[in-house]
Amino acid sequence: MSTSPLDYSSDTSDPPYPSHSQPPRFNRYTRPLISYVRNEWQLPNSQYAQLPTANDSSSPPTSQYLQMILSIITAPRFRRYVIVYLSLVLGCLLSWEYFLAPRMEEHAELAKALDPDVGELVGGWFGTNALPRLEGVVLLGGLDGAGFLGFGGMKEKNKGRRLVLVGDVHGCSSELEHLLNEVTFAPTTDHLIFTGDLINKGPDSTGVVDLARKYGASCVRGNHEDRVLVLRRDMIEADTLTDTSADEFLDGQSTEQAKRDRALARKLSNDQAEWLDACPVILDLGPLPNMGRLAVVHGGLVPGVELEKQDPFSVMNMLSIDLETHLPSSERGEGIKWPKLFNKHQSVTYSNLKSTSAEVARAQTTTVVYGHDSKTSLNIKTYTKGIDTGCVKGGKLTALVIDEQGEQSLVQVRCNNYLEKQKQ
């Protein structure tokens, strides 16, 4: 930036100063100061003097357009806009690739998996024909003996009552007592229900069973109860429940898990074992407000199959399910996680009946509370409630509390890592 010579004039209208000194002279500019400022590009010798202007007819139109495009591209604001828009486009592409597209694909697969025509193509879905049984195992039970018959019925009768459903305890008795204190458990108005795997792995399996019996709790048979109870029955038949002399021949062929199972089978009293043996694989709680029919299992349920026709082994052990055949699996990755297919099935059922009445439609659906899947941990969906949060390995012990209106709340307490302590 430079300045041009300043024009000024003398101000002779001021009064004269005394003659003994030369009076100072004040200059007054004839134009505003801004008029004397010159930008560098306006000077004749400036480096910008040779740039073509819009009125410069000597430059070809192509060159003018090129200069205009270059000036736009080199502008800082343009670069900022480019960065912003590229970020938005990249974000949209990533969202589509890793979120929207997989969800839409999964939705289409679930809808196809529930198409009856697909079931016919694969020779029928699992559970529609066979009626599997396990000897000495109660498949289906209810709350009749617990005095909670008709929990979701008469409001006055059920006023103040709650169902307290607890995830996999695995012998963590101190954490269970802490959890019951946190939910302010009242034996006179609350009913305690376990989703299986009360025993094994943790330090005090028999203490958990005693606490459950003390409060008149209900339970379902988990895979750990099933394994220990079957082993105990075999040990009784082989007369090795009290006789340990044959153990030395088994230790070399037995895993640490099998050793713990045998030790627990011996530690359980007859009364404790009988109480566990009476736990059904499926606990049908009947209709509850805003939840439809409520069922409690340890592993899961195959959608579309009546409770009476469910495979008991699968109910105790399932983690995934095949989309075509609906064959459940105790392994991960063998199809899709069963809660996804179950929720989709119940959602379709509700949508098909909603036109009549939303309340009637909800009553025709089934909600399942389950445990077993500590890796997924807490997994609360509309029609499935997974509450195994890995207490025995240092996670949390979770209770799902349901009042007489069907309102649900979660209560959790932290647990010690007993598996880590066993390794030490």
C-alpha cells in the first residue's frame, strides 16, 4: 500500500499570533484521508498491473474463463467449502456402507426368513413337527404354586406387587443379597424369579439356592443346572456320590470344569437338588399389561413354535438360529442371533393385528426374559430382555423389575471377578 502526494491549503482565517515568535502553521487537507490511500495493484509498477481485466478484449474468452476458475479455486472460502462438502459426502458413504445398508439387508433377510413359502422350500421349519423331550426334565411351568396366579389381571389384587427377575447368578451369593437390598425386595409383595444358572463357577452355589428357597423364588433350568443335576443322577446310580475312591482314575481324563461339577454335585443336598430339578425349562407367567404373554427361559425360544413344543435342550443353550430352517444352535455365528428373529416375528404378529386394536394385538405377542448370553450382556428389546451381565467374571448382576402395570426398570450391582481369583 502507498500514498500519493497530499494536497493541502493554508488556513489564513486564523487570528495572528504575537509578533515576537513565528506562529505554527496547521495544514488542512482538501479531501478525506481515505482518498489519498492507494492499493498496490493500482500502481503503474505493480506486479498485478499486467493481469487481464473483465474489459480486456485482448485476452481470449477461454483464458478469461480459466482465470476466473483459477481465482475461484484458489480462494480460501472455496477450499473450506470443498473440505466441508467432501466430509459430508464421505460421512454419508460410510453411514450407508457400515450402518444403513447392513440394517436394510438384515431387515430383508429377517422378512424372508419368516416367509412360509421359504419354510416349505426347506422342508419345514424346526419345531413344527417334532416334539422333543428330555427325561426327568420339566418343560413348562407357571406361577400357580407361588401365589401369583393372574398377576396381570385384577388391579386391586395385584396392587403394589412386583416381579423381580434376576440374571445369571453363578454362585455369587453376596452380590445377590446386595442386589435384593438395592431393589428393596419385599417377600410379601414381590416375587423373585431366576433366569437359570444360579449355580456353578462362583464361590457359594449352595448359598444362592438356600436364599432362593428362603424367599419362595421361581426359576428356570439353565445349562449349568442341567449338567450338574444329570451328573449327580449318574453319580447316584453309580454309587459314587459319596464314594470318592474312583475319582483318582478320572482325574487324568477330566477337565477342571468336570472336577468342579462333580464337587458341586456332591455338595448339593437332596433338598437343594430336588428344588433345582423342579425348575422348568420354560416359565410361563401369563399375560402382563403392555407386555403380552411373558415367558422366562435361560437360552432362548424359536419364534413361531408354541411353548409346549419347544426343544428343551435348545431353550437352555441356544445363542443363534438359522434363518432358513430356524434350527437353533448353541454356537455363535451359526446364523443370526435368535433375539433378532424373535423380535421380527413378534413385530410382524403385532402389525397384522394392530388394525383391530393395539391392546388386543399386544396381548397376542410374547415377551421373553432370558440369560445365558453374558458376552452380549444387557440386551433390552421390545420383545426380548437379555439380563445376563457377567456377574461371576467381574461384570454386574442385573434385576429386571416389573410392577403390576407392566412398567419395567433395571437395577444392577457390581460383582467381584471370581474367575480371575480361581486362576490365582
